[in-house]
Amino acid sequence: TGKAETFEFQSESRQLLQLVVHSIYSEKDIFLRELISNASDALDKLRLESLRDSGLDADTSDLHIALETDTAERTLTVRDNGIGMSRDDVVELIGTIAKSGTAEFARKLKEANDAKDATVSTDLIGSFGVGFYSSFMVADRVTLVTRRAGEKEGTRWESEGEGTYRLQRVEDAPQGTSVTLHLKPVDEEDNLHDYTAEHTLRSIVRRHSDFIPWPIRTEVEREEDGTTTRAVDTLNSMKALWGRSPEEISEEEYTEFYRHVSHDWSDPLRTIHTRAEGTFEYQALLFLPSRAPVDLHQQDARRGVNLYVRRVFIMDDCTTLLPEYLRFVKGVVDAQDLSLNVSREALQQDRQIQLMHRRLVKKILASVKSLRTEDPERYATFWREFGRALKEGLLSDADNRATILEVSSFASTHDAEAPTSLRAYKERMKEGQEHIYYVTGTSRARLENSPHMEAFLAKGYEVLLLTDPVDEVWVEQVGDFDGTPLQSVAKGRVDLEPADKEAEESEEAARRKEEFGPLLEWLGTRLGEQVKEVRLSARLTTSPACIVGDEFDVTPTLEKMYRAMGQ
Ligand code: ADP
Ligand code: MG
């Protein structure tokens, strides 16, 4: 056993630890769920690695999680014989920020605290999981001993959760990881329970970790006829939640499972539990989160669902099962007839996976559709958080375009507060209106004041105000909604007069042409190459002139986007 070396936590980690130590979460019991969740992941990983690599020097004969207590020392140890961590892993995963978005979270929280905005900070905290660090809610010292499967040497990590941690080599560490908590004194008022008591552990495991697929064992004492016997008891039922029938699963169970698979501490917005039987069987338990991760629109974000084959964990972040535009969906897919050895590359070619992919997309979109009718408030949350991502599907997923349009919402001149569906837009269309009008740009305020809008507003036509960058692109591809063409108010000629009025006004038009002919000609020569044509228009009511694009021109925003991309 080597000498202990002291290291400093990365500054964001230190901030996060401070928050934890100063007890930001009211429910302290959840530290156990977090440690068990990590242990369970480590067991999944070991089983998988030993399947893939038959030469791996690891014992997989009795994979389990053990809770060990010492009432005299007041310690609780959560032990697993899973994959373990190398010394570098420990430094990287425990000493620094492993979770994407942590830095962002710490920054936002500091802002809220500085602004003394208590509602924002409690809201933020409630939704942000601190994982391993949650141990410091109940312990004033944490010792982690770990050895990576296949490696000889182990590592001991210890910290008081303040500025520093200590690392030490250990020679005789068992395979896997043990986390020992030196518990703070029991304080029922502060929700610090006695975590050395069997009944406390039993009830926490029941509530938060029952579905964990590995046995969670603890040693129990039984008094019978005056003699005390000790026995090992398994605290969880180990039933895979997705394999059970939805009628017998409570909302709490779904929520706890969601937290385990998503590493997110908030409640899911919607649960999608489905199975397919027949030639190709699978079960899926998917969730729409209630909040977008901060990195939803970044390239390197974590995405995808967990893939299992007959209850055996195969991979997390499986991106082949769902399209990019549904990257926010979390959960588990369990396939019956896939090989346990399937690789990420092989998955992409697999016909069964492709079939599953198609069915799951349909299920998810159908679920969003029913969310809209059943629970408009939740749907509004969904749309605010994930609408931008979903609209990418209008471009990439031509097969489901109609459904995506159906479940999408758009800001419109009809109501400044609530976005509208295209269906509702159509129902409000004026007599004689043949198009769904829209305008694209960078902000609602700018669009509302755009001269292109004048005639439409004067006529009482509703116009969709599209301000997401992706809107520029999909409107080009999507010609119509349910047979009604989409038309930009800023492009081409827009016929605002119904056909029968045209004849009536032709005399008027001829008169105006004569009156303004010289002006148009003069403008045309002055502007020269900069414009294609100068013409009289019926679209303006108060502004004297406006620039319109040709039917097939790129819009100003797109032009900027292309220029920014160097094209
Ligand atoms: P998260 O689980 O969301 O990634 P945690 O803070 O809970 O965040 O854990 C950080 C990382 O530390 C994990 O992703 C994992 O790589 C590693 N880790 C934690 N506990 C264990 C364990 N018992 N065995 C192996 N690795 C672990
Ligand atoms: Mg974790």
C-alpha cells in the first residue's frame, strides 16, 4: 500500500460539493439510490465486457451489490464486484466533472444565488442530480476503494468533501468498488436517518431501487426463541420494470426507473411503455423528460437509449434505435432476438433494428400527439423544451413528416402568448384564403413590424412567425400541410385579392400603372443590378416600399447562415 497523495478538486466540482455539503436537497435518503445506481451500472458493464472479451481476468460468478453497516463506527459501505475503476478513471470521474452541463448548472445556480432568487435556485437544484457527490449529504468523510477488473492494483480515494481529496495505491483491493460513508449524526429533523439500521435501508431500497436487476444484499439479524441468527437477505425484487405489465406499475416506480436510466433527478413528462410480439419481439420503456439538457443542441451531447437483449445490458447511448431529432428520449429497449455480441457498427445494418426504429418513432410521435389532446399544459412544456429538436425531423424524416407537422406548434399573429397547431390555423382561415402564410426571421418583434406583413394584417389574415434557424430550412422542403400550401409573405407575388375582384379592379390597376410607370422605371435604373424587378404591389398599406425575395430565393436569414458557414 502506497503513500497518500493530496489533490485539489476542479473548481466546479468544489462548488458543487459545497452545495451538497450545505444540504441543498431536503430528501437525503436518495444518496443510496445514487450509489446503488452506479454499482448497478458497474455490474452491467462488467458482464458485457466479459461477454466481449473472454480473456478478461474477472470473476463474474456472483455479481451483486452489498450494503454493509457498522453501528459502532457508524459507517455504511455500498460494495459492488463490478467493472471498477483504474486510478486515472478515479481522477477523471470522481475528482472532476463527469457530467456534461455541470459547469453550466453551477454558473446558473450562482447567478440565482447572487440575485437572491430563491425560486430559481430551488427549481434548478431539484432537477440537477449530483450523483456520487450526494454521499456528502449524509457523510462527513467518504472512502472509495476500487480495482478495475483485469488490473492488479487498486486505488483508494478519500475526501471530506471540501477542497481536496487523497489518493493511495492499494495492493489487496477486491475487484469492483466499495464506497464507505462515515455517517453524520442522525438528525431526524434534518431528514438524516439512521443509515446503519436494516429497516431504513430496506425501505429506501424498496422505494428507490427495487427494479435494479442485481441482488442488493445485506446481513440481517433474526431473533428466534431467544437465539440470534445472522443471515443474508436480498432487499430488492430485481424485476425488470419494462417486462412487467403497465397496469401493475405505479407512477413512483416509473419515476425512480427514469431517474436511474436518465441520470436526471426530475420527473419524466411522459412515459411510453410498449411491447411488440410476433416474429420480432421487443419491449420498450421510454420517457419524454420534463426538461431539455443544457447541451441538447451541441454535437457532443450524450444521447440515445439503453439497449438490452433478453434482460442483458448491451449498451447505453444507443443512437441507432432512434433518429437524431428524438435524441432527448430516454429509456430502455429490450430486444428478444438480437445477438449478445452485436456491435454498434453491426446494429446499423441490422434489419430488425431498422424495423424497431421505425415502430418506436411512430410510437413516440403518437404519444406526443395524444399528450397534446390529453394534457395541453404538459404538451406546452414538451414543445418549449424539445420543439426545436423535433422540427429537425421535418427535414430528416420524410416518412413521418405529416405526423411531425401535426404535433408541432408555431407562434402566430393570432395569439401573442400561445403557439398554434396547423390544424387550428386551418380552422381559422378566412373565406377565400388558400394558403397558410408564414414569415421567417430572428425575432417575433421584428417580424411583427416587417412591412411584408402589412397587407396580411390589414386583411386579418393570420401569419405564422417562425424564428428558429431550422424553420428556414424545413419550410423550403415542406410544401403543404394537409393539402393547404405554405406560402411565405416575403416571397414572390402574393395574391391578396380574390380572383373575381381582379377584373373589377383592372381599370384601377391600369390607371396606377400609368401613374407610377415612370417612377418604377426610374427606380429600376437607379437600383440597377441590385434588384431583379421593381413592381407595384398590393401588399403594403403604410410603408412606401419593401424588398421581396423571388419565389426560389434564399431568405435573408439563410443567406446569413450560409455566409457564416463560409459558403
Ligand atoms: P453518473 O452516474 O451520472 O455518471 P456519478 O457522479 O454518479 O455520475 O458517477 C460518476 C462516474 O463515476 C460514473 O459515470 C462512473 O463512470 C464512475 N463510477 C461511480 N461509481 C462507480 C462504481 N461503483 N463502479 C464503477 N464506476 C463508478
Ligand atoms: Mg450515478
